[in-house]
Amino acid sequence: SIGLWIVSMIRTGSNRNLCMEHIKQLFHILRSYFYPSNDGNLGNFFSLLQRIPEALIERIRFEKLDKYEWLRKDRQPESFIQDSDIEQLVVCMRDIVLKALFSKTLFNDAIKTYQYLCFLRPDLMLPVLIDQVYSSFESNVEPHRYTPLLACLVSVPRELVIFDEKIQNQKHILNLLISVVPGIDLNDLNKLILTFQFLTNILSHIIVLDCSPAIELRNDLSDYEKEICQMTSNFDDFAHTLFDKLFNFVDHLKNDNTSEVCDTVSQANYYSRINSTLSNENVTQVHCVEMFKVLISQSSKQILRLITEKCFKFINGRAFNTKSGDILAYLIGYLVVSGYARQAFELYFNYVYDNLMGFKKLKNFNSLLQNERVDPTILWNLHLFSFLAKTNGPILVQNIDRIKEILQAYRLTTNKECISHMTTCYSNLITSLTKITPKETCSVGYNIIFDDNNNFFTKHLPIRDWGLYIEPKSLNIEYHIPNVQEISTALEITNSVLTDSMTFLRKSILGLYSTKKEDSNSNKFSKEDNYRELNYIYHVVNGASCLLKRPNTQKYVTEHIDSVVNIGLKEEVNKGLGFEADNIKDESHEYFSLCESDRNILLNMRKDLIEFCMKLIEKLVDDKSNDTIMLILLSRVSNLGV
């Protein structure tokens, strides 16, 4: 309120500069109150420090945006904020803010203030901060300065990377990226998280691409642009440095068994796992995975090849536990959906296929799958296999025969972790075959995966697009829509798994819960086998939910769902919900060419599944079963079928 009042008086009255003079005198007097050692009631001064530049930004928006033209209709031009006013305010607050950054309790207000001032005049704020950052990163005398300075950099990524020959901040980007890599250290959690955040924010605003060929191919480059293009040739070195440190980080996690899930918790929760996700409690892994995602989406083909080969050398011949394996699995999962997807998938899938099918040749293979503690190599390869199933549909169709071999070989496992990976694989596999996905996820409106340097760099210069805001409509996003072959493959897998599981459960439930002597030979089926099959059904139906037509015969939705609101015709509600079953009846549509068996699966499988679940539930109720887990799983499957 006070800050807003002060900013509102700028450029008012007969003396337009009087208010700004008072502001400069005010902060000159209050300078000593912003020293890092001051705290307690002095925190109100930090709030004032933040509010003044924030209010100034709001006022500038009101004075410049067209939608607020009615607010300034009768105002004199002299009363508007001038560039000189912004410069004077930034200069008078700059030194105070840079000192306040090191406050132990109120540094968040100072960081926010720095961000606002940087929005106003990055040319005045960033050079001073970058000088302090370099001195802090290179010196071991003042390690306490590292964290607040890095937090400041995290808050202004766009201002750091934006192309501006006057400020010339781009030339510091690669040095800063390499300088923060040593911050990936498990001994300092705060520094570790800030390092991942900085890498994520910067990488999301730049294109990790070697632009040095543009120096010879273009004749319109300034000396500064040539310098930046030459600098980008060192992105390979940055990738090597980053992943060497990250793999060292993964090795530390691999040797740390303190967070391993105990057997009791695993047994209680394995059946409810839909997708392999990182725990929200493990913040470091979440930030690391997010950084991987951004880096891969913003990288060129050359960098993706480097990451793929470097990661493969690291995992080759090794097995990882859940804690460290999740990070690597997510990294590989992002690689197999990137612009280098086909090459990455072939490399890793051949490796996983050879490992998993090699175990099948062992004489004790079946007993291995029944053990409570399976060989860690099997678990790791199944874990990796489940993430490889996230790749693009055409790649999966091309390798579907070998994928089916693995699924068939490990389908009857009773180990809970193996079942968890298998169910994740089924869900990811069917989802990847049926979902509509963007072909390019980069933040610019052109494809950075190319083979012809001459053609690309004559049309584009990525360094000019660093930090540039682009309207979503200008991105020209192209989408991959599943073709008939992908839909047919997904329906085939769905039908195979559901048919096998329902056949198994018909035999098993009858033998397990019947008291007749003639059914005693069915007692070889255990409850764990039943849980496994219901898990397969649940995850397969969940992945294929956009394909299988819902068995609603009512004309109005309100006849099927209790509601006080008249929802309307069922046909209207079904529109736009993914795969429309009516497409198979349209002769002009590609899906009209689906064979009769696929049509039957698409139209009737969900209905058959509901009827099957109802029979199983009736059987359990009649036998007065106390198997709560079985009933829970059946209810979940039934809910998916409705």
C-alpha cells in the first residue's frame, strides 16, 4: 500500500522529478537497515523494497497496454513513467538489493525485488550480479554467497538468455551452465535443488545446438553473433561434464539403500500401481527428471546422440535399484520419444531383449520368476522395458513381435515388483499405440532435428530465438495420429491379454472358492495369481480406454448416470473423447478398413468384461469370501468398464 502510494506519485505535481528525488533520498537513508544481519521488525523494510518495483511494473502496464487505454484517456503525456525514471529507480535500489540478498531470513523478498528490477532494466542489474556470481563460484572463501546468488539466477532465466547485442548476456550462458555443474552434490540439498532448477530454467529458454556452421554459411552475422555461434560449439563439452556428474550422482543413489521400500509396504501397494512414478517425497529425483525432460526436448540430433551413447555406456552390464533406476529409466524414456527416438529405441531395446531372453534359456527360469526376491538384473531390465514402451507407435509396431516374446515369457511371474513393471509396460504400450502425440516438443516454431546444415542455417539462426516468446499458434505443431496398423496392434494386444486373464480367472476362481471335490485339482492357483491377472486386466483396460466402446444403450446420459442436470444426448457427450467408435462405420475414414475381429473387440470387449466381473463378484459373494483385495480389484476393473 505504501509502495503503491509512492509509485503513484511519480511524475505528478508541478515538479515532475520531485517524487523521484525523495525516493532516492529515502533509500539512501534506509540503506543501513538492509544489511544481512538485520532481522526482526526490520522485515517491513524488505516488504517495502519488494513492493515499489512491483507497483512500478503494474503502472507501466496500465500506461502502455491497449486494453487500459480508457484509464489514460485524459492524462497528459508528461505524467507517464519515463525511461529516465525507471533508470533512476533501478540504480538507487540496485546496491541495496544486492546486499539484502544475503539476509538469512528475508532473502526471498530481496530475490523477488531483484527479479522485478531485472524485468525493468536487465542491462543495469545483470552485469553486476554476473560478476558476483563468477567470484563466488570460483572462490571457496565465501560458500554462503553461492546459494542466494544462484537463486537470483534461477529467477531471471529469460533475461539472461535473451538475444540483445547491447546487453550481451548470452556470452555468459555456457560458462554459467558449466560452473553450476559441481553444485550437483548430495551433501547440500538446497544447493542441489537450486542447481537443477537453474539448469532446467536456462535449458528451457535456449536451443542446445551447435550453431558454429552458420559462421561460414551466412554473411549477415555481426561480430557478437559470430562469437555466440562459436561458443555454442562447446555444448558437447557441457553435455559430457553434466552427465559425468549426473552419473556420479546416480552411483551415490545406487549405493544408498536407506529409502528402499520394505517388503510389507510393497506387498500392500503393488496391485494399485498404475504407472511407475517418482515419489513426491524425493524432491531431488523429481528435479533431476524434469531437467532431463527439458534438456532432451531442446537438444539437437548431435547432442541427443551423445546423451544416448553416453547413457548406454553407463548402464551396459549393470543393474540399478529402484531409487537410482527411476532416474535412468525416465532419461531413457524421454530419449525414445525425442527426435532421436528410433536410434535410441533400437540401441536400448536390443540390449534389454538380449538380457531378458537370455534369462529364459536358464533351466531354473520358471523358479526365478516365482521367487519373492528376483535377480536385480531381471528387475532392472523389466523396469527399463516398461519405459521403452513409451516410444512412438510406428516404432512399437515395427518391433511388436519381439515385444510380445518378452511379455509372454514374463507374464506368469508372481514376484510383486516384476508384476508392477509388467503392468506398467502393458499400460504404456497400449497408450503409446493409441494416443495422439506432438511430433516436435521444442520451444521454437521449426524442427531442430535436421541433417542438412546448409539448408537449416540459411533459414534459421537459433541464438536469435533464445528466450523469445512465441505465440502457441506460431509454433506450427504437427501431431501424430495413430494409423490403422497401430490401432489394430493395440486391439490385438488388448484382446490377447484380456482373453487369457479372463480364461485363467474362470478356472481359478471356481477352483479356489468351490467346496466340491471334483474341483480340488484347481487349487494349484494361488490368490497371488488371481491378483496378477486382475492387475493385467485393469492396466490394459486403462490404457485402451479410448478404444473400447462403452456399453451404454440408453438414449440419454441421465438414464445411465444419476444427475439433477439434464446432460443431454449420449452421442453429443461422446464427441471429442478420443477414438470415436462411429469412425469405423464411415467409409471415408481410415479406420473403416479395420478387420471384423478388431471391430468386434472395439465394440463388445468392454461389455463382455463387465459381465465377466459381475459373475466373479456374484461368485465371491455367494461363497462369502473374505478376500478383500480381490473384491477391491474387481470393483476397480468394473469402474473402468462402465
